Amino acid sequence: MTERPLLSLDEHLCFAVYACARETMRLYRSFLEPRGLTFPQYMVLVALYELGACTVKALGERLYLDSGTLTPLLKRMQESGLVDRRRDTDDERKMCVSLTEKGRALREELGTVPDCVKDQIDDLQDEDIADLRARVRALLERIHRANEQLSGE
């Protein structure tokens, strides 16, 4: 039996996606750190601007984060005054999260971050971004379905 050759890192789709995600977060960090934010905190704020007040579970689903990752992140954001976490009055098993005034006040300022990032990337046009985003989103959906099938969800 012949052994199948192992793919090099550059031949692994997962490595290209992983490395691109890390470099993207690093680039965003340049614009977020001066505002006192981490990349995950920025993603939470963007999701809450989109969703409004919601349960931690709904936020986690939107961000593809489990509660073990999201809960400490939200706790730090609450301590810094960006979000508020409260038990749902109708079902105390559920935790709700909402933006504070401080969190809402950052919305306009944070709205400039994607353009700042885009301006740093050579020759990246809006059409390129839209096409790439659509392709990555389609890949994400396929991978998510595969994971659900494998886990029996």
C-alpha cells in the first residue's frame, strides 16, 4: 500500500483561512487598541448594534462562540462599562445582554474601522470585498452544516 503524501501547509485550506483570520485580527488591532478594545470585543459590539438586546445564547450563535468563551468576554465588557448583563425576568435561566450608553456611543466611531482597515490593504476594491465575503460566507455555511451533521445536531 502506498502512503498518501501529507499536504503542505500552503495546500491546506484550513491553514489559509486560519492565517488570514489571524492577520486580519492583527490589522484590526491597530485601530482597536487605541480605542481600548480587543477584536473579540469589537465583534460583540458590532453584533449587538445589529441584534439589539438579546440573550447570551443568541449572541453566541451569531458570533459562533460558545458560552465558555463568550461569558468571560461579556464579563470583562460589563466591567469596562460597554454592556450590561441581566437575568431574563421571564426566564431566570437566560442571561440577557444589552449595550450601555458607553457602548452605544462608540457606534459611530467604530463605523470607520472597516474603511481604515481596507485602506491599509493594497488595491482592495469594494467589489473584491463583496465577492470574497460571499465566498467565505458560503464556505462557512457548508462547514457549519458539516459540523452539525458530524455532531448529530
